[in-house]
Amino acid sequence: MPGWSRFTQFRVVLWAVLAGAVAFLFYARSAGSEFVYDARPQVLFGDYIHEPSHWGEVLSFRVLGQDVLDANRPVQLASLMLDSALWGRNPVGYHLTSAALHAANVALLFLLLMELGGGRAGPALLAALAFAVHPMLVEPVAEVSSREDVLTLFFLLLAMLLALRCGRSTGRAMWWTGAGCVAASLLAVGAKETGVIAPVLVGACGVLFRERGTGRRWLVVTALAALVVGGFVAARFAFEPRESMIFLQKPGRLGGSLVETLKLQPRIWGFYVRQIFWPVELSAIYTPQNVARVASGWLYVMLAALVLVQGVAAWRSRVGLLGMLMYWAAMGPVSNLLPMYCPAADRYLYVPLAGLALTVFALLAWVRAGARAWPYVAAGCGVVLTALAWLGWQRQEVFADSFNLWTDTVAKSPASDNAANNLGYAWLRKGDNAKALAAFERALQLTNGRKADAWAGAAIALDRMGRPSDAVRALRRAVEIMPIYGNPDQLVKSLVAEPADAEAWREIRSHAVIDP
């Protein structure tokens, strides 16, 4: 905060704390939520993060060579292990940690905007609050296993702030802020692959905001950040286990080839734009049918409109240029250039939306310069923030438990076999076997009978409905598709199945011999 009095600095920090407090209170609702999605096998039933003996391999990054869920994200594992040490398997603490991290990101984003934007508190606060309550961010904040996106942004923002401080400091302060920037860059990529953009953002801050005579230190800090990030990425691929019992199938390339991926990806980008500015049909799983509901022409128009707005902001402001760069740099690692299990997801937008917040700030600061229109613009922003907050508040209820999540996802993405299958297991938990069977049958219909997990779930429902012979046939079909379903214990170890389901399959196997 160059040139500011201590009182001004205190006010800025106070506003940052207040913005973070709003974000934390906004997500306090999720503290009463259950574990859902991947958090159930990873936290509720998995043992890895609950074993203190694993701290050494996680902190030393030796876990990169192990067959563990999130082994390539040791910072995410460390955060979950810390929660485990404090809370055991109680979801309340995990949700509070995620909410606190999101609140910290909102505060850091506000500080970054104030640092780069000349102390324009009004535009900075509005942009930070829009990020705080946007409903697309409910998934990474309210779903514990998606926390890696929240962690990544935390360290990216920290790296940029420390780099800016390093560029303006002398003596020991220059050294420790520079070292902190490099460390934060490593932790960002250690949380999730999106953190690979840390050197890009640090370098961009140097190009756009460096003071005269500091070019060499910026070059050194950026180079060191690139070195540690590149080293982590190299180690991540070098030590990756060739065979995995966690990931039983390799991800397929979107469209079947790189050429087809490059054709399809712009439509997904356009779909994201639509979800950002009209977030009323958010889903935990998106299918090609979700994207196809919007005509391709409209998707391209929306994408072009976003780029145009970003371009205007970049032309008017260096902050806008940094925001545009941050948005598209963060989109790179989640744009299917490498095969991905999930081609599109709300959580992928967590870091890009921080970049979009910089764009919003740049536009608001431009309007703020013409003070006559500012009160009306601020009032309009208040209306938009209220609408976003209401949608975000409602969205948190979706992630309150598995039944809510998969009921909503089936409604939003009826062509998703995974959503139908997961809803079937949610119905089993509620004891409604007939509705569970119907959901599993829907999943099988969508996959032409080739989904082993749906056959296995149907076997449980059939057995509980007093149809043991049909249950045996269904489980046998699951084993034919994926032989691992003949070994319930291994399914639990692989985090594919929950212990209660494995016990049910053992019971069914007692009715007849089912050979893998």
C-alpha cells in the first residue's frame, strides 16, 4: 500500500476483514451440511487423511508416487489432514475451514484490487462481494473435496501480493516477500494443477506494475516461481503410478481427438459465460445435452461479448488487462487440452471468476471516474449482488446432503447416467428401494446396460425388495462388466463403494456363487 498513511492502511485492512466476514457468514449455512460427492469416500469412509503417519509423505510430496486420491494435490491432502486432526470425521469443521478459506480469498482479492487500483474502495468492495456470493462458487466452497480450487486461489493471490510488496521493498523485506512469493507459487500448484499459472500472474504483475529500476528482481522472482512450479509438475508426472486401484478407468479425450476437442471447447467456454451471467440452471454434472440446449450461435456470441468486455476493460486499465489474463490463463488447465474425467464443472470457474472480478473492478472504476453516474451504477450493482446472493444461498441447500444434490442434478442434467446412479444410492440411504431401483434402471438405460455400479446398486435394491434371484443376476452382470465388483473389500479400499454397500453385496453373494 505505497504512500498511504497508517490510518488509511488500517481502514483498507478493516474493509478487507469486513468483506471476508460477509463471505464467511454467507457460507455459515453450509456448516450444517453433510459430506457429499467425493468427500464421502475420501473423508467419511476413507482412512488415508485420518492417519497421522502420512504427514511426512504429504509434506515432503512423496505422496506424488502413491496410489491415493488427490495424491497429485498434496496441499489439498494436508488441509484435509489438518481438519481430520481437529474434527475427526465431523463435517462441521471441514465446512467451516472451506468457508474461512473462501473468506480469506475475498479479503485478499479486495486488498489486491486496492493495491493495484489506486485505492478505489467502492469498486473494489463491489467486485469482491460479487465474487464472494456468486452461486457458481457454491460447489468448490460447500463441497469439501473440491476445496483444492479455493486453496489454489488463496496461494495465487498471496503470491501476487507478496510479489508486489517485494517489488517495492528493500533489504530484508525484499528477500522475505520474494521468498514468500516463490513458496506461495509452489503451494498453489500443489493444491491443484490450475496453480501452474502462478509464474504467469507474478510475471504479469511485474510487467504491468513494476516500479522503475526493479525489473531485475521481478525477473528473478518470476524465474524462481517458474522453476519450483515446473519442478513440481515434472515430479507429478514422473512419479505418477502406472496402475491405479483408485482410478479404474483412464479419462477419455473430449470428442475423441485433439482436433474435436478444439472444436468443442469454445462452445463450453460460451456455456460458462451463460452460466456466469445467468446462474439459474447450475448443475453438479454437465453433459453435452446441457450445452446443446443453447444454440451454438448464441454460445459464440456470448463468448465474443465477454472477450469484447474484457478487451475494453484491458484497454482502459492495467487491472483490467491483468484480469483478462488471469481469467484465460486459469481456463487453460481446465479446458480439456489434456484428457479430463469431467469436461465441464462449476468448480473450474473459481479461479477464473477472480480474474473476472478484476475486470468488473476496472469497469466500475472507469464509471466511478464520472461521479455523476456512479450512484446509479452502485445501486444497480446492489440489486445484482442481492440476486446473486439469493441464488447462492439457495444453491447451498442443494449441497446440504446427497439426496438434495442428486435430485437437483438429475433435474438439471437428465441425460447424466452418473447423476441417476448416484440418486439411486441416495434413495437406498433413505430406504426407498423402489425409487432406488427406478433410478438405477434409468442409469442403465442411459448407458445401454453398461454401467457396473448401477447393476450393483440395483442388486441391493432388488435384494431388499425380496427378489434375491434377481439381485444375484444383477450383481453377476456388474461383475461381468467390471470384475472388481466381485471383490467388495477391494471396492471399499479403492473408494469406489461405501462399506454398507459392500456388506450388502457380500450378503447377496451368499445366495449364490458369483465368479469374477
